[in-house]
Amino acid sequence: MNALGGERKENSFSFPRRRRAGNQSVGLVDTHCHLHDREFFSAEEAEKMLARAHENGIEKIVCIGTNHEDSLAARDFTEAHDNVYWTYGIHPENAGESYSFIKSPKLVAIGEVGLDYHYEGYDRDAQIKLFREMLQLAKDNNLPVVFHVREAFDDFFDVVKDFPEIRGVVHSFTDSKKVLKRILEETDFYVGVNGLATYSTLPTPPLERIILETDAPFLTPVPFRGIINECAYIRNIAEWLSEKLGVDLKTIEKETTENAKRLYRI
């Protein structure tokens, strides 16, 4: 996926206020994307994607940091756009890298942070150390956490039990029904549902614990698989979830948006 050429324009796009009508859909929230990342999206393409997102009823977007520099890029991107927010986080694959936590008014969470034992050569001790540091940052600043956890849930539960006040979301859940049951029963965390759910057999959380995310440019949902993902496709994930749960779309929109706003306080 190559980024398209183009420079940021002086007058960046901002979501206009949406008029509410009696039968109008609730505005959706993309709680997890990487629209600020110039490896995947040029500045020009990012502006076009923001416009398409608004046209599809997405009224708020959260850009997720994965290391110090990437978090700064997310911050800078959100400062140029209304209703776009950012997170500060060091991804577990970046354990050992230096960082210096910063804040701004549009910072809404710590993340994405956690544990990832999928690839050979991972440093378990370094990841756990970093994860604890990130949770302490969240605690000290009263911020929720965006959790990235892959093939590491035993250690994840061992760590988070030491931070009972932490609120957050398990991003892009890819584990078993047994692990999902533990998340639902042992924590108050939300679970992020994205395009992966539309073409897999992953267990589905109850609606009261779901927030929607794209993880754009990754995990493009059906029927757009094979092309780069974007925030506008939250609408398609909501429609899939409506069919999967047998719940009308307006209820899906309302509940997932309220969950996202409650978590991020936006």
C-alpha cells in the first residue's frame, strides 16, 4: 500500500456540524485508525478520506499512536481538524525505544499499548515492563487505554489486575470465546470490532461492550477487501454488526457511539 503524493493544504478539512432530522442516523465514531500516518496516506488523500467519512455519517475519529514520533504526528494531524482526536502510545513491538510523554487538549487515551507474542524474537520482559509503564501513565493522567494484545492474554490479565482503576478497550480482539468471556467477566473493558469480524469466525461481544473501529489502513471489511481501508467503512461494519446481532441499525449506531464517547469522553 503506497501513499499517494500530495502536500497538506492550508485550509484543512474539518467536519461541519450535522443537521439532525427525525429519521437521521446517529453519527458514528471510528475509535481506531492511522489516518495521520504518511506511510499509508498522503496529506491530500487523508483530507479526501475525512470528507468521505463525514459523507457516511462518521462524526468523530481517533488517530492512534504507535511510538513517540508517530504519536506526535497523530497530535499534529488532529490539531488541524475538528472532531479528530489522538492517543499517545508505544506499541509492544517498539519496546525498548525511548519516549517522552506529552499531552494536549485533544489527547483522549494511552495507546496502542500492550503485549504481542506473535512474532519470533519478541522480548517478553521488555514488553511487560513497557506495558506497566504505559498503564501507570494512564492512571496518573486519568486516561483510558487502547490495548493491543495478541497471543499474550495470560500475561495481559496478570498485569491489568494490578491496575483495577484502568478503563479501556481491547483493540481488534482475535482470540477465543474463553478469553472473551474473561474480558467480559473480569474487566469493564470495551472490545473493538472492526473489518476483521466481517470475514472471520471470531466471537462477537455483547452490544453494550462494543465500540467500532477501522484500524485503517488495515483490516478492510467486506465488501471492500483488497483495497486500502478508510474511516468511511465504519458504516459497513455497523451494518454487518446489525445483521450479526439481529439488532436494527439505529440501535447499533446509538449504542456503539455512546460507548465510544463514554470511553474517550468526547
